[in-house]
Amino acid sequence: LPMLAIMLAQHTQAPTAICIYESGSIDGRPKDLPTSVADARCSYQAAVADGLTDVFGQLQSGKVDLAYLGGAEVDLYGNVNCTFMGGPTGKRLTGGGGNPDIHSLAKRSVLIMPQLNQKRRFVEKVSYITSPGWKIPHWPDKEWVPKQEVYGPAFFGGPAAVISDMGVYRFDENGEMYLDTFHPGFTAEECRENCSFDLNISRVKGETLTPTYEELDLLYKIIDPEGIIMK
């Protein structure tokens, strides 16, 4: 799904955007939508086709402006859990992969999460912090503090937004999530009801803009003609 958004941006308002995949491709220009970051199509016409080490070196050098990520849970401060849910009798998940490095070192992150009828994914505190957001518990007293106080100034980036199937969420000056816009067909109150915490809806701007006919045409005919996402 993030690749769909990136390729649409390259076809419209961001033609010079350089896409970096964890698998080692930098500035690939696939003709149509890859099925994963390891798909060989990611390296089509790429400036670099190397490996994981080179890509994460770009992150550590502060050269990644925007990252797209997902997860099993996200909390009020943008912390992401991809590791473990449910307490002592819970479930082990697939793990973070590159999520912690990317979420911590990219200048901005956008999280893409399902939400409708899945309020357990939007929680006040995640079961396990795989990737730190704006605030984390500081040991041993577990007081929630800005993550830079724990990890240092190198970890200056953080989540800029969360996009769900119900709305777009951003973070205020205290690092707390609030509703920015709700998608057509939903209301601000429904977005709040599908969170496991008291979501701030006082700053909502209204409905999310719908895609244009040009954007839909690109998505269906050029970017994803196989219908991997655009079924």
C-alpha cells in the first residue's frame, strides 16, 4: 500500500521523489506495482541496487525525509507495536524488521493502519514498543518523556501522521494524536469510537479530500493494472 502512494506521487506532484526500499533498491522506477519490497520490479532503472546495509546507511546519515510504515498497534504518542500483543497469554507477532530503524531515523513517518471495527489497533499505550513515537516510558519510574531524552538528539524524527480507512490523524505540540480529517462516509465521532482512548477531535478540519479522476485513472490503469491493491 505505501508503494501505491509513492508511485502515485511520482506520477503527479512529486516526479523527482527518490524511493528507497529495504531490500537495497534506491530510486527504482517500476513500471507497475511491486508485490513487496523484495520484488525485482523495485530495482527497475534503479540508481542503486545494493543491499540492506547501504539502505540503512542512508537512514543513519539522515538522508531519508519521509517513511511509510504499518504495524499491529499504534498508541496516543505514535509508538508502534509489531512484536507482541495480549499480555502473558498473548500472541507473538512477526516482529519489527526494519520498522524500528526507519521510524526512529527518518525525518518524518506516516503510519498506515486499519481501524474500522478494529479499535484494539488504536490504543492509549501499545502492548510492546517496537518503534518509538514521540513519547516513551523512561525507566525505572516509567514516566512518559520525549524519546530524545532517552535515546539522544540523533532520534529527532517521528510520526507526522496516521492514515486509516476512517481518517487522517496528526500529532500536536505535545506529541499526542488528534483527528485531522475524516474520510467521506464517516464522522469525527465514529473515528473517536473506533479508538481505545479518548481521541482529540476538537481540531478536525472536515472531510478528507477525495481522489481526482486523474489520480484514479493512474492508479487503475498505470500503477496497479493487475489489481493487487486496486481491486
